[in-house]
Amino acid sequence: MSTAGLDLDYSPSSLVPDLDVHLARYAADSARARETLPAHLDLPCGPLPEQRLDLFPAADPGAPLVVFVHGGYWQELSRSEAAFAAADFVAAGVSFAALGYGLAPGYGMRAITAMAADSVRRVCAGRARLPGAPSAVHLAGHSAGAHLVASALLDTAGWRAAGLDAAAEIASATLVSGVYALEPLTGTYVNDALGMDAAEARELSPLLRLTAGAAALPPLVVARGERETAAFGRQQAEFAGAARAAGADVAELVVPGRHHFDLPFDLGRPDTALGAALARRIRG
């Protein structure tokens, strides 16, 4: 495929003419959550200034917690636009947290991946001390955030060094419109800020780490919209298939009528295919 063709294949916005509407809604719904819900903002979850989370506890102590990792191709957006699902989860009796991380080009991909994984582990280790003392941690990530969640789960050395067991700490993970094999991105516009070479891209690809780390995977929901580019379709099919072959419990969804940017709004809505699948994971 030509460079132009590869750029288009990895450009989810190429199929979404009203992208700005969805980005504006991320920001507006997140701001509304901070204004109207009980919230604990800017909580540290690591030593770096970007390792922060905004937590929206459910009314009942001991409620499960969904930790959401935003997308933006590792170089855009922030936790400020990542609390759009908070109101839905809190209304359903589930606490919600939007997790922040450093972005490229200020950080390289190794640092971003390690930072997000470290934050996830610290949230798990300090779960009993968080507001609301969550009973269980469920991870969710969108686009680049799905890559970071999958990478965190498969960072077996990091979990071991922290004295934690990923399988015991993470009750489920929901991966939405993710990229799980990074090498194709090295030839696209996405890599301009990331600067990955082929070796780094392979090293940081969850798809290539599945065999060694599949035992650490919790039950998964792996979802994308029907209206996504072929690249995102291939990425999901390959990752879900490999995870399933490695023994993981995988619920795979292709949601009719949804695209890369509007599907995340369904996360906390049990009347949708994605929200129902996540709700089932939370109920166990």
C-alpha cells in the first residue's frame, strides 16, 4: 500500500465528516460531569505530573470502578475530555475515573506505555485508599487508550516488580477501536510525533506479546464500530482472535451504525451493545 493509502487506512476521521461535533461533545460532557457530580480531581497516580486521574465515586462505598484511558493517537486529548461517560456510570452505581498520561512528542512511546501501565498498577495497589474504596477495578480504553490498556495488562515484568498479580487486580478490560500492532504506523503520519522505528513498534505491540502474557488477561470486551477503516477492522480481528487462541475470555463486537468517535459514548449505557457487554463484565 502507498504511503497515502496507509495514511488514509489509519485515519479514522476520514470516515467521519462531523469529527468536531464529537470532540466538542467529549469536552462538554466531561465538563458537565465535573460541574455536577461529586468528584475528586487531579489525584496523583504516579511521580510524573501527567500521572493524574479524575475520580467520580458512585453513591455507595465499595462500588466497582471503571478506569478509562482516552485516545488521540498518543499525542492529542487529555483526561479533561475523558470524563464524558462519568454520569452514566455513576447513575448505574459504578464509580468512574479518567486517567491522564503524557503525550508525544514530549514523551516517546516507550515512556507513554510505561507511564500508563505504572498508573494502572498504582491505582490497583491503592484501591482501598481511593474515595469510595472501590471493590474492583475494570479498565476501559479507546483507540490509543485501548493500546495502553492492553499493554498495561501484558506488562508482566511490571506487575511482578510491583508485587501484584494482574489477573487478581483487574476484573475486566474493555478495548474500543484499538491499535494492537504498531509496526504499520511507522510508515504513516501518526509516527511523525512518535518517532518509532520498526523494532520499537514491534516491542510495544500487544498483539506480539499475547502468547507470553495471555495468562494475565482478564475477561475482555473488544469492540469497534461498523463504520471504521479496514485497518481498524484488521487490528481488532487479529487481536481478538489471538487473545481467544491464547485462552482469554473475549466478547468481540462490531457495532452497527457506530464509528470510531461516537462508539465510546455507549460505554456507560446498558441499553447499547457496548454498554451491555461492559455491564455484564462488571456484574461478573
